[in-house]
Amino acid sequence: MTKISVELDNEQFDKLVAEELIKTRKAFLNDLGANNHVFVYGDQEADDIEIQKHIDSLDKLINWFATPEQLEDHGLYRISDIFPGIVLK
């Protein structure tokens, strides 16, 4: 097995993390209502509630890591752009 080392600056790292978070968010959105039993087997409503909790958490992480360009490319927005003055906890 070949080992490869890569050096990334903070901005490059943040972009990679944001892209993976966005992909994961899209996958969860596709799972909503799809009866895929992601977290709760046999109860779609309970499963959707758990999926939504994870989407909400991903939104906070994406808001932290993503660049404005990444958000725009994926049709996402920072909550502070929509509601100026709001602070996420």
C-alpha cells in the first residue's frame, strides 16, 4: 500500500470539510421520507425526526466551514444573511 502525504492550509482544509458536509447533508435530505431506515427501523416518522436533527447539525457546521462561494454553488445561505443579527448557539 502506498502512503501519500498532503499538506493543506487552513482554507483548503475548510473547503474539503465543507464539501463533505454538504454531500452528507444532501444524502440525508434524500433519506427524508424515503423509508430508508437510517436511524429508526420501522418508524418513518421517528426516522425523519432523527434525520432532521442531523441535517440541522450539519447546517451549523456548514455555516462555520463553507465559503460564501460554496454556499452559493449549492444553493445554501448563511442564516445571518437571511436574518441579520441572529446568533446561532
